Amino acid sequence: MAGLAATFGSGAMTNSIQEFDDAEAFFVIGSNTTEQHPMIASRIIQAVRQKEAKLIVADPREIKLAKLATLHLKHKMGSDVALLNGLMHVILKEGWEDKEFIKDRTENFEPLKAVVAKYTPERVAEITGVDKDSLRKASEIYAKAKRSMIIYAMGITQHVAGTDNVKSCANLAMLTGHVGYPSTGVNPLRGQNNVQGACDMGALPNVYSGYQSVTDPKIREVFEKEWGVNDLNDKAGLTLTEMIDAAERGDIKALYVMGENPVVSDPDARHVSRALRKLDLLVVQDIFLTETARLAHVVLPAASFAEKMGTFTNTERRVQLSRQAIAPLGGTLPDWKIICEISSRVGYPMNYDSPIEILDEINRVTPSYAGITYSRLKGSWGLSWPCPNEDHPGTLFLHKDQFARGLGAFDAREYIPPAEVPDEEYPFTLITGRVGFQFHTGTMTRKISILEREAPNAVLEMNSKDARRLRVIDGSIVAVESRRGELHLPVQIKQDIPESVVFSTFHYSEKNINELTICAIDPVAKIPEFSCAVSIRRV
Amino acid sequence: MKRLKKENVLPFLKEMNKTEKVFCPQWVDDRDLLFIPLGEGEYKGDIGKTTISVKTLVFPQTEDIISFRGESISKIIDSSKKLLFGIRPCEMKAIQLTDRFMKRDDIADPHYLSKRKEMTTIVIACHEPPSDTCFCIDAGGMPYLENGYDVQLFDVGDFYIAIAGSERGEEILENKYFEQGIEEDREKLEEIKSKARHSQNNKPGLKNAIEILKEEKADEDFWERLADRCINCGGCVYVCPTCTCFNVYDIPSQGGYVRCRSWDACLHAGFTRETSGHNPRPTQGSRLARRHEHKLKFDIINFGESGCVGCGRCSDTCPVGLGAIEIIQELNKL
């Protein structure tokens, strides 16, 4: 998000989901789309098959989309910036860039040119493992198609170079003029149904709703007036990973966690538990007693989506109304009511009647949500922001005619290697991810028998050659060890994974893969890398 | 032959609701048309096509079937009286097909049959297709029924022409809200039927698809290619009026346990996976093939009739365009 905000001025999908149907070329990097965003993947597949759209997949694994791809670039783990710079190198060398777009709509082009000049196909091949011809072909497909889309997900953001990766995607799109038109743009696929909404509402350390900075006095004034207070804090807060570190150091005394299970979802899980145990007060608000809630001093039982009304904002910036289906069970309350109660008890009375009244306030203080009112949502399938007034139809694609920040800013990045690369002691790279049947730490999906039946336990996916070398077969138990922990997992032999790379999921708290992963963070977005070096032995 | 004025439908249903639970299509939040107990939504006269078929009332999404505690075990049977008003002919036909399956001598299903026995069925024939995805005629059916219902109603504008199809149906027509019809109604009825027979433009070609499957023209590649898009949500199965796969599990209850069953789907890998880990239907393509071959091939062998009634619900529901209509169209390209 930080990467796109810096280059384009807005950290969200530039296009809407329906526009995938008409793209001419897709460049999918760091997204196992069929597993994680199957509805979008289905559109990509249809566009490729029925409209002969070209598909480039950049992924170390032979994911399902790779089988349908025009071209599959199996670049090495963590070499994304080098690959993207390599593509730009070829595009500039061949003169496939969009000169007019660069001149009229962007700035800082010269520094980019200087950086990508260093990424010759030979050097890129060395870093990424992608050969010269494939690099050229990919550059040509992406640059020459009229409507090209870049699609990415956590596969490129969860790296120490996560922000660099995103900026490089933005650079590539601007270089070729592939942003600001229908079916043309840069599309980060969000990992949860409302993660876009949470960010939009300012559930970030540095902004109010609608990405309005807490350091801007004019913006603070708007919120001070709305809330009837003075002197709102003008400093950005801490990110999640920073909070955990601060808790461990003793700098944070109390933590209030809502709908999150960091003991299982965050890297270096033992470190997370250790840090949380040091707190004077841990409050966890969730619909189930999660692993994190078990460590809490106070647990606040919240109502589920079916027991409350409100809105969700999905990956295409579409705000949709969610209606209450049943009354809250067993003494639970909707999150908003819990927050109002707590706020009132600590001295700031909050007296909203309903989520509708809260949405009214959002409309008043959030320019991009100003026109997304309850009465409009009630009669529609939702509205995509920016939607500045009640007559505005919502926005299908962003940055038409001009970028949200005015001119698009090229931000040239250099390749940096991953934090922890395999060595003699830990010769494998462990990557983590999800399967389609389980959601995150499984607090909800693992309670559903049919989903649990589809994906009942954690496995370690491994290439057959590695399996032969380790003398293990499907189902053999192996010990996976990193510098932070050890876990015993059954092997699942897969053809779609490269040698020396293993894959597992973080859904299973009884086999918490995050006890092994690394908490090396991206310096800008503070997103952790997760991937790490491991050793594997038969047990 | 009798008449039921449309303005009398609600009073009639309300009266019936005093002695048996009445279900009919009602709108919830102006968004969803559901077959639910009278009063739980808004009845607007427009029967339409409900998102989930009436199957849910004879074969609920989840039901308790056995309770056990210590030595005692008891069957849980629901034999409450229900009146279902506004069933579509295709749904009724689906129930008839399901009856045959659930009544097979060796494995009669008491939970289904008890509900079925106490159910009064009032079908409303479709004078025009309730949606673009309807294809009952192409599927070998008709937008009205010849038999197998208690009462069938035909829409004539201000009123329905009512025909009894059983003794129970004759009883219903004795209700005060049903008025004596006139001789011209007979003509009108034929007129409506004839119009209804020609009312559907949606003709995916089910008969030909059946032949193609019989000739084994659809190979593994064909199904795998389609399955690339299948997201394995099971939606097509759940909304299908003839799908009856279920999963069984026990949950603790009052010091004992209750055995429940819930809808399941043959599209899920776990449905056919064996304890050893081996799966006779190992790929999504093989499971998709299984589902459609069951309806369009094996049902014909076992029961002499296809298991697809052409209601189009799977095509309405599938988020990636892989309902029966699309599958039939793809088969016809072979």
C-alpha cells in the first residue's frame, strides 16, 4: 500500500473486477490467484481462453495459472525487483515505452532510467534465473498490449523489499502508460474481505479515514471539530510488527487486539507470545477464543458478521452493505457497540444509535466516501470509491487523466537480497501461504467440518527430487528447522514447486509454521518477510 | 375445476396456517426470494423462482436425525404437517425424482419420507418462464404438471384456475376461498398450457448432451478444462433441487449426542477421499464429470429419466459460469 501511495497517490486496486474480462495482457506476480482470489482467477482464465488475452505468470512455483500462461517466469525467491527492472531495461532499450505518457503524466523519469540501465538481461539472468529470451518476450507482451494489467498479492509485498517490489510494479506500468484506462492498471489483490475497508477507515498508524494524514494540521482540525475535542495526537503510531517489538522491550504496557490472531499469523510466533505475555494488560476482542485470546487478561466476545449490520469494502474498493441475519448469540455485541461502551467508560461518551449513524459521520469526514451513503448502498450492489458526492456513480478505475497525487512519481529501486538466504546449515527456502479451504489462522474455517475435511492438516510441500534426496515419500514426517524453531510435518510431494524450496500454510495453530518464519521487516511498510531458510531431516 | 382469486391467496394461506405450517415464496429485504414460513418475509403475489429450491423443506440443509445418550438411542422424525404454496412445476418434478431415490426398498430414508408424507403441495404452473435460465422444456419437462401434486394452479390474471391432483387436493378445493369455476375456464386452461409450451427461448440442448455423454465423447481433458475455473464452492449442488448428498456428524447435546446430517457436495475432494488418502475422484475435473454424468447418464440408466429438471438454479448461482446450462452447451460443442 505504501508503495502505490508513494508512486500513484492511492494504495488500492486501480481497476475493478469486471474490467479483467477485457484486458489484453496480464502480468501476475506474487499471487496464487486461483487459490486465493478464485473469482478473479476465473475471469483471467476466461479472458485467456475466450478472448486470447496473453498471460505472463512470474512465480517460483508452478501454480495453476502458470499452466495456462503464455509465459511462465520462474524467478528466484525475492528477486522481484531485479526481474521488474530487467523488464524495464528491455522496454527502454527496444523503445517500447510510452514517451507521451512519461512526459505528460509522470516525474522523476531520469533517475529510473539510470537505475534500470544497470539491469542488463545478463545480470538479471544471474540474479533471477530468468533467461534473456523469456525476459524479452515478457517485456514485449506486456509493453505492446494496449490494455495490460499487473496483478500482485502478498507474494511480492511480504518481503524486506516489499515496498520496493510494489514501486517497481508501478514504475513498469507508468513506463508503458499502462495505468489510468479501463482494463489497464496495477491491481493489488487484498487478502481479506474487508482489509481494504479497515485501511480506508484509518486502521493504520498514520492516517484517519480516507488516508488523511494525522500529521496534517488542517485534517486534524476537521476531526477535532467533528469529535468535539482538542489537540488530537499529531504523531504517527506504531505498526503491528513494531508494537510486538515494543511490547517485548516493555515500552508498550497494554494492547487491545480486535479480530486478529497474531500468535498464529505473525512471523516468529514464539517471539510474539513472549512479547504478549510481558504486557500488563492484553485485551482481545474476537468471535472465538483464539490462541491470542487465551493469553489475554480480558476477552470481549464480539458478534459475527451474520449478527450485525455494517459495510465491507472489498478489493476493488467497493463498499457493500451487509445486513444482519440473526440476533447476536450468547451475550455478544457488535464490535462498534463494544467500542462505544469502552470509550464512554473511559470518559469520552460515544452515543451512536446504529451503524447508519456511523456511516453518516464517515461520509462527513472522508472525501472519498462522501457519496457512499446508507440510502444509496441499500438499493445497490455497492459503490466503489472515490465517490465524492451523492450524485457520483463511484469510480471503476483510478488515475484517469491524472494521478491521485497529480503526476505519477517514478521511484527507481535497487535489488536487495532476502533477509535470510539458504546456506549450508539451512539449505532450503521455506515459503508460507494459504489453501483455498482455510482462512488465515483458521479461527473460523477450522470450525466447519466440510472445510476441515478438505484441508485437515498442515503439510510440507516438496519437490520430488528433494524428496528422493532426503529419502522421504508422501506422508513421511520430517523435522523442519529454522533459526527460530522446529516443527514436525508430513511431506506432500508436489511437482509445482521448485527444488530447494518448500511450502507450508499458516492455518494450523497446532503446527504453527510461524514459529519458524522470520520477522525481518520492510523498512517502509513494516510488513514482515516470513520466508526464511530451513533445514529438513527425516524423523 | 375451481378458481382462487389472487386477492384471496393471503387470507387462504393465513387460514391454513392455523392448522398446518404454511410455506410460500416471500421476499426478504426486497433482495432474496425464499421459500419460508408465512410471515417471515413479504408475500408479493409474484411467485418467481426462489434462490434455493423447495428441497430444503423435505431435505433441510442441516437436520438432527438420531439422538443418543448412554444406552438409549432414538430416531428423530419430523412429521409435522406442512402446506407448501407456490411450488414450481420443475421443483415438484424434482421432488418426484427424489421420492423414487429416497423410497428405494432397501434403503428407505425415514427422515425424508416422514416429512414428505405430511406435506401438502400446491403447485403454480409457469405461464411464462420466471427467469431467463429456465429450461424445463428443453430438459424434457413442461412448465406445468400432469400429475404428482395435490393442487395445481394456473395463472389467469386476476385469479388462478385450480385443479386437484389427489384426495388431499380435493379437500383443499373445498375451502371457502376456492370458488366454482365456469365452463370457459377449461378452454382458458388449454390456451394457457399451449402458450406455456412455447414460452421458453432458452434451449441449451440437454437431449443431445445426453447422447454425447452416452457416446463417451467427453474425455478427461474436456472436464479438466472446465474444472480449471471451478472454485469448488458447492453452490450448484446446494441449490439443485435433485441433489441429495449429505455428510453425517455427531455433536454433544444435553449430556449425550445428536447425530446430524448436512448437505454435502460431490465436488469436494473430501466427499470421495478414502481413509487411506486415496481418492477415486482425484481431480476437480473428475468430480465435475461425476456430478454431471450422475444426472445426465446414470440417472437415466437407473431411473429412466435425467436428474436435471431444467430449473437453471445452478447457472443462476455459479459465480464462474459453470452451471448445467453452460455444461450442456459445452458438451454440445463436442
